[in-house]
Amino acid sequence: TVTDMRHDPAVEGIVLNARDITVRKALEADLRFQALHDTLTGLANRTMFTQQTASALRAVRPAQQVGALFIDLDDFKTVNDSLGHAVGDQLLQEVSTRLVTSLSTKDLAARLGGDEFAVLVADADDESHVMTIAEQILTLMAQPFRIQGREIRVTASIGIAFANDDGTDAEVLLRSADVAMYLAKDRGKNRYAIFEAHMHTSAFERLELKADLVRAIDDGQLRCYYQPIVSLQTGRISGVEALVRWEHPTRGMLSPDAFIPLAEDTGLVVPLGRWVMREACQQLRAWQLRLPARSTLTMSINLSVRQLMGDGILDDVRAAIGDAGLDPSTVNLEITETTLMHDTEMARQRLTELRDLGVSLAVDDFGTGYSSLQYVQRFPIDVIKIDRSFVTGLGTNPGDGAVVQSMIELSQRLGVHTVAEGIDRPEQVTLLQSLGADLGQGYLFSKPVPAAQIDALLDASPHENPRFLLH
């Protein structure tokens, strides 16, 4: 500052006071940046995303659309739980880098919090432009990440919402994209979905269903259904697979597709899976005691990625088998191929620990994920379950027949048993027998049914049940 004090007779000049404010200005700039950016990734934060979206909506021209993408990483919590937050944070940083590389300089990427990200496309000419961006993001995210010497695979579910000059505000646009993202998860994850007006009702129903699911576990609304697994050589039932159902008080009997994705997203899949495991083990023991000739009957139980990677899985398996008094070799734990590839090092370690308990291990839905059978042999796997999508085309699609044949031949060389899923026609059985498949499962033999109906199937010999007469 400069002060003119020449009116003072005692002063013969000008008083000059100077202060260096460089540090203060730098701090102010830093504070402004922090107020609008995510500390971990450097991306825009929710505040900046909302501000920029509002500006884009005010400036949008009639021929333009503003597109918002809401991105949620699939099963990210499993990475944090199994590998720690340091690895999780590094993964989020790598995801952010890939996200930015998929966008043009005109688009805005933001981290909203946790494993949730958003993208603003402010000047989309049409919807296909935004959908192309979503596809690019999915492709980039599906490629394995290498973090601290580990190969980690994650996928993303994306919701897309559009606005033009219809008065939609920034919060509504983002919320609509969020609703569509949950639809993408419900459809199987690793995909995108586009918001439609009716989805707000679906989102409210989802919240209700989540609250109901918490009560279902405690109030005894869950049921175990069982589907036979049949020897393709003898027609005899060699085991059953436990499949959960929910007897909802107002919606009736719900299949897994209606609530398992919700259970996975909320973490409820862990207590739900624990209940199924204990219930299935107790039921297997009841069958073995009632039918001594069926002492080798096996029970197949599905494990989710959260169960497999969680700290309590070994204790849960020990408790379920021990409390039921089962021989561990009669319990078969099934893991999907994508679960196996989620974190290969951690999966190998956990599967080895489970195998040491004496249980057998199966890869479910084989052929639908990233891996090859040669890759799977690096894991302690006893059974390959050939996905129904390949079995369905047997006899009609030569390509499916060739794929199934190669799976069976390589399994035989590796000493791994095969189960063909989705058998619903006799000619499929004939072809599978000729190819050397060991076991089969599908509606030709039985749909999933309550335990009481399995009793009747176990009591009947193959010759008394035409569906099981395979020769």
C-alpha cells in the first residue's frame, strides 16, 4: 500500500508499505482447487460436477443433449476387504486415469465418492455418442489392473441419463443416471443402461426390497430348493445343488434373479450365503441318515465373490460341515469363472485353504468369462460346470458342439470332472454321453424343487424314473 503523507510538515516524502502475498494466493488457489476436486484422484468432485452440469443445462441448444453417466465399480468392496484400503485407493487412482483417457477434453470426469464416478457430456449430438463413450469405458475397465504385483480385475456398471431444454436440473439428471446404473447391475453388471421415466418407481421398489431382505434373513423367509445332478453313465443322482428362494410375504416366491444382485451390492449376500450353506449341509446329512446307501451323495453350494474373499469364509465352512456332522468330501463349493478371475492370487490362496478343509471345488458357468481351461488348471479345481449357453446348442449348433467337446477332452486330460448344465432334451444327453461328459443337470431331470420332492427322486431307482433312464 502507498500512503501520501506530504501534508504532514514532519514528512518529506511518501510512506510505502509492501507485503508479499504469494504464499497466501497459492493457499487460496489450493483451497479453491480442493473445494472442487477429489483429493485421492484429482478428478472433479460432486460439487464441481453439479455446477458444470447446471451450466451445461443452461447453455444447451435445442438440437443438443446433455448426457450424464453414473459409473459404479462392480464388487469393489471385495478388493478393499481382501487386499486392504491402500490397494483399493491405488485401484481407484488407476480407474480414474483410464476414465480420463476414454474422454475428450470437452467431457468432465468426476469422482462422487467411494467407487462411484460420473461423466458429463455437455454437447452430445445424439444418444449414440454417449453410448459409445460408455462402451469405451467398459472396455477399458475390463482390462486387468496390475497393482503391487497383483493382477486385479474389476468391471463397471453404468447408468446413462439425458436432458435437453426440458427444465431438468443437475441433481435430477445425476439421480436418474444413478437409477439406471442399478438397472445395469440387476441385468448382470459390466454393462450400461439408459434411464427411462418408469425407473424411478423401480428404484423405490428396490429400496423397499432391500429393507425386506434384511428382515427375510432374520424372519425365516428364505428357502432352499435343490436340483439333482445326475450321472450320465448310470442315470443315478450323484448329488444336488442348493439354490436359494425367497418366500416374500407379499410378492410370493422370488427366484434368485430378483434379489441376489441386490444382496451382492449391499453386502447381504454374505449372511444370506452363510444361511444357505448351513441349511444345505443339514439337509444333506438328513438324506444320508435316512438313506444309508446314499452316504456318498454330494451337496453343491454356491459361493459369491464377497464370501470367497471375506475373512470369515473358512470358519463358516468349518462350522456348517462340523455342525451337520458331514464328511467334507461330500460338500462341493461352486465359484463362478468371473469370481475366480477377480483377483487371481487371492483366489488361488483362498481356494487352496478351502481345499485343505477336504471339500471339493467347482468352477460354475465355465466358458462365459475371461479364462481358458489351461488357465483354470492353475487353481485347485475338481469340477468344471459347462455353461448352459453351450449345452443349449448341442445338436443344432456345430460350433457349440465343438466347444463342449474341447472342454470335455481337456478336462479329461487334466483329471477334472465335467457337469453339463441346462440339459432339457434327450438328444443333448446322447451327445454328451458320446463326448464323455461325466454329469448332467437340467430341467430334463428336474427343475429346482423343495427337499421333500428330492426325497421321492432319491427313493426311485433310475429304471423307475424315465427321465433318469439314459441308456
